[in-house]
Amino acid sequence: MKPSSDEDVLRSDLLPKVSIRSLLVVTLAAAILATIARSADSGETAAKAFLLAVGSLITFFALSSLFFLVASVFDIGRRKDDSTEDTSSDVDQSLPPQILPPRDRSV
């Protein structure tokens, strides 16, 4: 039997995998944004423009995520209604006729 220090660590899929480095990066980004927000509050025009750009990007990604969520909910509902068997009488296993003939690759 192996000692407990040599056993493989089982990773859980339920808990997010967050490292100290990623937490420090997020904290640094929040500190920089807070500093820019403080200077924007005191009247700096460039800081106001930067915060407007960052806010616009955050709003864009939040709305895109929301629209994707709504579209996926509608798609799940549509998939449940579709049947798995082909009911069309026009379906056959042959390919449609080609408009352009294939190129001769021997040249």
C-alpha cells in the first residue's frame, strides 16, 4: 500500500479551479479600475472615457451572454419537438446533381 502522500489527488468537477495567481490578477485589475474611477470622479476626462469604454465592453459581453442563454433555451425547446425519424417522402440517399464538374487533379 502506498503512503498517503504519494496517492493521486482526485479533482472535483463541482468546485471551480481557482488559483492564488488568478485571484491576485483579479484583485490587481479591480484596484486599477478603482484608481481610474477615483480620478474620473475628480474630473479627469481620459479616465471617464476609459471607464465608459470598459463599461461598454462589460455591458456588451453581459448582453451577449444573456441573448445566448435565451437562444439556447429556445433551441432546447425546439429539439424536444423534433422527431428523430425522417418523415419526408423526398428523402433519398443519392447526392444532388453537380452544377460544375469536378476539376481534373492530374494536371
